[in-house]
Amino acid sequence: MNQSSLSALHTSALTSLPLLARGKVRDNYAVGDDRILMVASDRLSAFDVIMGEPIPGKGVLLTQMALFWFDKLGHICPNHLTGDAPESVVTPAELPQVTGRSMLVKRLKPILVEAVVRGYLAGSGWQEYQASQSVCGVPLPAGLTNAAKLPEPIYTPAAKAEMGDHDENITFERTVEMVGEELATRIRDLSIQIYREAAAIALTKGMIIADTKFEFGLTDDGELVLMDEVLTPDSSRYWPVEGYADALAAGANPPSYDKQFVRDWLEQAKVNGKPWDKTAPAPRLPQEVITKTAAKYREALDRLTA
């Protein structure tokens, strides 16, 4: 097992279950033919490149946050949780790799559309708006600034890329071509509904969810199910309410609880004296960045569940 320290799990190594796939963060193992054990590692990816250094405790925090949201949002849409304990399907020796950072989920047919919802103008959306006054083909009013709240949340889907490639922003019309009008419409409407409800809950905890992405799958009988992770700092842009107004007035990025801190560091990082070109291998993360990132993930969970 590749562990940089006792508290960090970069890559799980279960031998009692067949490995299905390793994603950027999660290692998925087959449990029979109808369930999957999803183990959230402490890996961190930025710009679709996996960092060499893990963020201690990150996988546990991601899993606890996802479970919090699955519980809060279950009335809107069914999710992939089986209700069974992940610890029940591994050997005693493997428990340290699984406990607290895993979900035992239904095996679904994944829909290869990332359902992105944006409530605020940020990141690549802000850059695109400056060039075209639109985001992913969705026209927006003139005069918006960086981090501005949008008049209404917008749906800007992406096509899931192969491992190591960048997800590609696509139009809603393209998703209709991919999955059919009825399913594409249901995914869009559900995603916006989930985002609205989650954003309202987060605001009561002093946090803004600027944008997020959801993933869905289908059961054998065609039921649409929310899957993978949901509303974690890996899949969402979280801002504390305090500091937001000042950042907005200055046209700056608000302080965040997500990977933006790492992205900002990487944007100015040098490799052999030149700016990093966002291809593997990534620059080595300094301990200060690792520690601060871990603290941001922890604070997001603590605020949410307080």
C-alpha cells in the first residue's frame, strides 16, 4: 500500500476484491456483479493531473461530506447507496484502507454526461464570459463581474473524458443527441433542483456553492440515480460568505474551500524554470500547500455539519 504517512492513503491496494478502475481520486472494486466498493483515496487532481503528494484525511472528508448531502437530498432523487456497511465486504486486515472513506454502492450504467450547474460566474466560466458574454453557449446579461451571482442557475454540461484528458464542455443539445431528449431534460432539471436546494442549505451554514457537477447512472430498469460523489469540495466551488462581498467588489476570486488554492499555487509554479504546462508529472506540492488544503477541506465539512 502506497502511503506517504500513516494518515494518508495515496492508492488503495485491496486484494480480497477485484479492482474495476482507478479514477482521479476513487478506487473502485467489484463486489459481486451488482455492487461496487468506492474507496476515496487522499489523491488530489488539478487540471486533470493527479498530484504526487496525497492530502492526509481528504478521502475521509470527501466521503463524509458526500454522505451528508446524499442524506439531505434523497427526497429529490434516488442515489447509489446500498445502505450496507463498506467494512462488511473486506478482510479485517484491509479495514484501515476502507473505514470512513468508502461507500458500498449499486452498480449502475453510467451516463457519460457531467451535469454542471453554475450559480455564480467563476473560473473558466468567467474567462469565457469575458470573451463571449456567454458560458458554454448560454447567453448572460452584460456587465457581470468575476464571482457575480447569476440571475438564475445555469446548466452547462460536459462530456466525460478518458482518464488524463480534459472533460469537454458541450451544449444541452449535444446531450440530447447523446442520451435522448427525455433523459437529457430530466438530468438538467434535476441537477438545477438539487443545486438550488443544496445552495440554500449551504447558505444557512455561511457557505456559498458557486458551482458544482453531478453524475448520474441508470438501473437495469431505467431508473435515474444520482451517483459517484455529490457536492464535495472536489466537485464543487465553495466560498465562505464572509469575504465574498469584498472579493466581488475587488473583482477577485473569493477565498475558497475547494481545490482553487492548489490551482492558484500551480498557476505560478515553475518546472525547470518555466511555468508548468498542466501535463503530468505535476510539480511537487510543498508541505505548506498540503497542510493548508487539508485544513480547508476539514473546515468545509465542519461548517456544513455544525
